Amino acid sequence: MAIDYTKLSDQELIQECSKDSMRAFNQLFERYFASLYRFTVNYVKDTAIAEELAMDLMHNIWKKRALLEIKGNVDRYLFGAMKNVLFNHIRKRALEMVSIDECELPVLATQADQQLEYKELEKIYQLKLSQLSPQRKKIFMLSREENMTYSQIAKDMNLSINTIKTQMLVSLKFLRESMSEHTDITISLILFFLL
């Protein structure tokens, strides 16, 4: 008999996740992602960052599913974990700002140099984007370039909204990690646009 995941308790969903049930994870995602996102956006005031941080948390839950032992309320655990993610994000941002402010800035490059760095960063971004599977790339482009909602993308591609969310989670994580290898170019561009 098929399991009706919508009727399982949070604790039961966590147990099913530990058995590699993507359907259980999707149900957990559906129950909590929107609330985690709203909670996060209250602190970071940037919808894209809030979405990425909430996605990162859910991605980590899935990655650590076999080791996850949640005693007590799952929602309390998730929001506590979200607070830790937020704290780390805010601390990291503060450290980045301190390190930039305390550094002696080299003579600013010419605008032509900045344009070359921007083109290089754009080329790297396009290369990383091309490394996504065709389906993930399409979902990412519809979300980020066409500003379509997850439900619109799901309808357009004839997929479930949970599939769209999961694919975006994986794509955002991959791109963030890939682009972090090129922080030197990114920081110089940020400095150029800020100064």
C-alpha cells in the first residue's frame, strides 16, 4: 500500500527521509520552505538571498538525512537551524565588509579593465550555467531570467512544483559554489560599482 506522505507527522517524514525517500523530503519541503523563506527575508531584506539561504538549509537537511536525529519538534529544529544559517551569513558579510574596508585599495583600474573583468565573469557564469543538466538550466533560466514563479515553471514544463524547487535548490548550490572560486574578480567589480 502506497504511503500518503501528506498525512505523516513531521517526525515520520524525517524518518522516511533517512530511508532516502524523496517524496517524504518533498512533503517536508512543501510544509516548511515558505515559512523558512518568510522568516529569513525579515532579516536579510533581500528575497533572492533569503530564498538561497532557505534552499541551502533544506539542501543540507537532505544531504544529512541519514545522520539526522531530531528529538522534539521538527519545526523548532528547522527554525533553530535557520537562525544558525542566518547568523553565519550575517557574520560572513560583516567579515567581508571589514576586510574590504581595512585593506589598502590599489589604484583603481580603468573602466576598460573593469569591463574586461565583467566579461570574464560573465563568461565564467555562462560556462557554469552550461554545466547544469538541460532541465536544470531551463528551470534556472525561467526563474532567474524570465522571472517566472515556481508554479508557472511547473505548469510550463509539466512537472511538479516540488521537482522545480528541488532542481532550483541544486542549481543555486552548484552555481554559488562554482562562482565562489572567482571571488577576486567579483570583489573588484563590486568595488568598482561601489566607489
